[in-house]
Amino acid sequence: MVKPSEERIAHGRIHCRVQPEADGARCYTLQIPTQLVPVAEACIRDLMSGRYHREVAAEADLVSAAVAALQRLLERVRQHWHTGQSRRIVAFLAGLYNGQDYPFDLTELRGVDQDIAEDCLAVLRLDTRGLREVHRYIEGGEATWAAMITDYGLKVVGRSSTS
């Protein structure tokens, strides 16, 4: 049988004891300072109501939809090589990859079809999550981005030194 574990959370202010049960479940016992009880109760209500589960599922849906949007953008670039819209897609993706070296003017999205702009925005929303770098959602992404940047002749923008 697994022994109970204990830990302190919230900078040591909350004491948590976890007791494994025979059926694999776990029994949690929390000692919560009075001033943190309302926050702890709100967290438990979120967990019990399913709100937390819905938020996790919504986040997974957002990631899945954004990765699909990223795949569509990359496919558009492959199918319509060196068109103005593909150039803008590559510049946008390069900006997400390394915005200091390849800054992207968001007004460029006015020059693409609406479905492309929506896919770019979905990828941008994904990137704001900071879960991983955008090229890491694609197998071989590092090489794919390097090839697009080279093929489209994107140049690193000079960085000014601040003194």
C-alpha cells in the first residue's frame, strides 16, 4: 500500500495530506488558513460543478482548432508558392517564430482572404497561450520555418543596440 504524502502549498500556508485508498482513489485533507477559505471553497465549487473540466476541454478545443488552422496555412503556402498571400502567411509565421528578427505588420492581414486571416488569428491566439513555440506544433517545424524564411528571402531586421 502507498503511504500518505504531505506537502505545503500556497507558500506553505496550506497543508495538504493525500491518503491513497484501496480502490485507487485518493482522499485529500486540507488545512486552510481562515483568510484563504473563500478562495479554497470557490476552487472546490469549480471542480465539483465541472467548470474546471469545461475550461480544460475548451482549451484543448482551442489548441486543436489552432493547430488545424496552422496546418491549413502551411498547406496554402505549399500549394500557392510565391503568391502575395503566401508571402504574407510566411512573414506572419516568421514573426511568430522570431518577432525580433522578422517583425510582422498586422495590417498585412488586410491583404489576405478572410479565411486566411481567420486562420492567422487562430494561430496567434494559440501563440499567446505560450504553451510552446508555434513551429513546435508541426513535425519538423524548425526545418519547415527555416526553409520558408530562406525561400521567401526574409532578412533578419537589424537590431539597434540600446545604451
